[in-house]
Amino acid sequence: MTFIDAMKNSRLNAKNEILSGLTVALALVPEAIAFSLIANVSPLIGLYSAFIIGLTTALLGGRPGMISGATGAIAVVIVSLVAMHGVEYLFVAVILMGIIQMCVGFLRLGKFIRLVPHPVMFGFVNGLAIVIFLSQLDQFKTVGADSSSSWLTGQPLWTMFGFVLVTMAIIYFLPKATKAVPASLAAIVAVSVVVIFFEIPTRTVGDIASISGGLPQFHLPSVPLNFETLAIIFPYSLIMSLVGLIESLLTLTVVDEMTETRGRGNRECLAQGTANLVTGFFGGMGGCAMIGQSIINVSSGGRKRLSGIVAAIALLLFILFGAPLIEKIPMAALTGLMIMVAIGTFEWASLRIIRKVPVADVIVMVLVASVTVIFHNLALAVLIGVVVSALVFAWENATRIRARKHVDEQGVKHYEIFGPLFFGSVAVFQEKFEILDDPQDIIIDFRESRVVDHSAIEALNKLTERYARVGKTVRLRYLSEDCRKLLDNASSIIDVNYQEDPKYKLAVDALA
């Protein structure tokens, strides 16, 4: 590639990053307002949070191209805190949330996201796609004076529905003709021009709330600094930090797969913590990575930090100078965009593999998706999915332990164990031995097995005691180094001993 070609590619990438950032900024406006209303705080609090968190993570985060801001997952957690104690307690809770997340990053605990099984990932993504889609249905409703909602009817319904379809069609078909501009941005601009020019009556961003405001101001939360305050905010801060990190790290994994690159989880934890710490001091509601906006950004060509920086700065400019224009954007355009995001987010491949994967994996996928949709609690959904997957794994390994038996020419009976010996398999392990019928000497061969936990050591202790009571010798053979260390550590708790031997380890010698 020549220098001129490199310069052309650089300018093209910069253009894509800027246009992608503008598209994301437009999509962030109604989302931030909606999440603020869910949390019962001012819409400007959500917008300021989206700006501060988006800019900080774009600069410091471990996944370029990923978008962060105020999210529904955090908004759902803080509803009761705001209702019971007021918005000042929210700000200090967000500060503590940031500190907890930074500690997770410093301790390099982000790597534990690798423990999340793929079926849980599928369930998380599919559940979130359904949540995004269902949240857009509110735009087809009208709210009465008594705060009751009802579906649109007649001309308003058909106008809304028509422009949503037009937006979706532009987003779907325009990339087939040209990729000079992001299809999402082109769709929003086209629909907005038609609605404004022809003065078509339909719901706009301004009908939800005003987004006009000034610069975010530094603010120390007006709460007493004592243990009573800490007792109030700590449960909320802990839940928010866990929800935020889980959603952020799972979103990072999704973007990794889309871009075929690898982000840095621990750096992202630090960035999320820093962002929430800062936003707490500027009157923000906290937030985390946003899978919908991240997919919009990546799909529109935003792969670098520039797109996230542009999105955050553009959002602030909307608040400061562009509110009159942005408030004229029809909600139909943004609704169509988010529906396309939901369609793109859903892992359709998970439906095709249902008959090709174990039933347990299908159950985990459906369970995680259902919990995500019903409770809007991603941390709970992922936790349940991981626990169920772990239990399924433990059960399968528990039933697979087996023993191959034979008696050698010296009359010694050998039990060759296959499969890990742990809490789930000890019962089956005990049933493999014929204590009364066995000869005088027994060797238990662990060449193809491992002693995993305390339950396994206790099982060995009980087994050797049973052989000792009938005057027989048991030796443990081919114990790995970690297994021997485990037995050594447990020697003060239970009575399992072995002696060094070139060929085997002695567990109990009842004849000694």
C-alpha cells in the first residue's frame, strides 16, 4: 500500500468514525431520557451521565468502538433508592459504585467473565434483544392525563408505523447500494426532513422531554458522611457495580466477536469505575456499556476511540446548542433504528443449533433470556445461567466416573479410576469397591483421575478406614503433584497419609 492509499484510507476511516459517532449520539438522546424517567430523575441527569460516561470510557476503556452511557439495567436498580432517600443519595451511591468497579479492575478480576458459558452468552444477548424490541412498543402508545396508557389508533398509528417501516427499509437496503454514509444516520435524516418539511403530525423527541441545558456542574452530594449513609447506599452500589461490569464485559465480548479483535477486560473495569466516579461528582445516575448503541456504532463503521468521543461530544452539543433541532426528530425514526438494532442483536444462529446441542444448554439459553426479559436484571440472569451450567457440568462429571478392575499375578487388585473425584462423584466412587471380597492388597490408580476437593479427600479417608477395619492394605498410585499437595493440606483435618514410593503412594497400611 502506497502512502497516498494509506492517507485515503485514514480519511475514509475518520469520516466513518465521525458519522458513526453522530448516529450513536442521536440514538442516545431518547434512551437517556427514557432511562431517566424510569429512575424518576430529571432527563438532564441521564443526558449528562451519557456524556460523561461515554467520553471517559471512550478515552480510557479497554474496547475501542464500544459505547457506554446511562442504561436501563442501572435505572431499574436505583428506582427504590431515589424514591426512599432522594437523588442526593443516588449521587453518592454512584461514586461508591465507581470505587468498587475500579477495585475490580485493579485486582484484575475482569478475567472471570471467561467463566460465562456460551449458552449463557446466547441467552443474555437474545434476552437483551427482546428487551430492546419490547421497549420500542411504548412509542406506539399514548399517555392520558391520568397517566394511563393506551395504544395509538387511526392516523397517528399508521403515521408512526409507516415511518418506522421506512426507517427500517433505509437501514436494510441502503448498504446494498452505497456505504458512503452510515445507513442509520441517513435513515434518521431522511425521515426527519420529510416530517419537518411537510409538517406531518407525529411524536418527536421534544414530546418526551426537553433536552436543553448547560454544562454539567461539579457537585458534592449533600448527605451526611457516616456509617448510616454507607449502610443505605452500599447494597445499591454493590448491585449497580456488578450489573454494570457484567453488562459491560459481556458487551465487550459481543463486540470482540463482531470485530474479530480482543478487548481488555480489566482496563474496561477501570474505565467504567472511573467514569461512574466522575459522573457521581457531576450529578449523574451511573451507567455502563450499551449493547444496542455499541452495535449501531460498529455496524456504522465505528471501530476506534474517535467514534465514542464524537458521540459523547455531539451529545453535549445537542444539550447546549442543538436542542431545538434535535427535539424535532420524529420518534418513529429512532424507534425504527432501535428495532433494527434488536433484530441485529438477536443471535439467530442459536435457533438453528437448538437440535444440535445438549438439552441442558438449550434450557440455560431460554432460562437466561427469560430472566432478562421478565426481571430486566442482567446480573441475576447471568448468575442463574452460570450456576445452572455449573450444576449440569457437575452432574455430568459425577455420573461419568468409573473404575476398571483387575488382579495382577501377585494377587494385588487394581482399581483404575477414570474421571474427576469431587463432591458430585464421591457417592458413585464409593460404590465401585468390593471391600469384603477384595484380596489383601489393593491399589487405587489415579493416572486418569484427579482428587479435586475436600469431599474427595473425605471419601478417600472413609474408604481406607473401611479397608483398614477388615485388615487390608490400600495404596494410592500416580497421584499428581496438586493432588498430593491437597492431601498434605488436609492432613490436620482428616487422617489420610501416604509414603513416598517409586511406584505408588501409601494411604493406609492396616498391617503396620
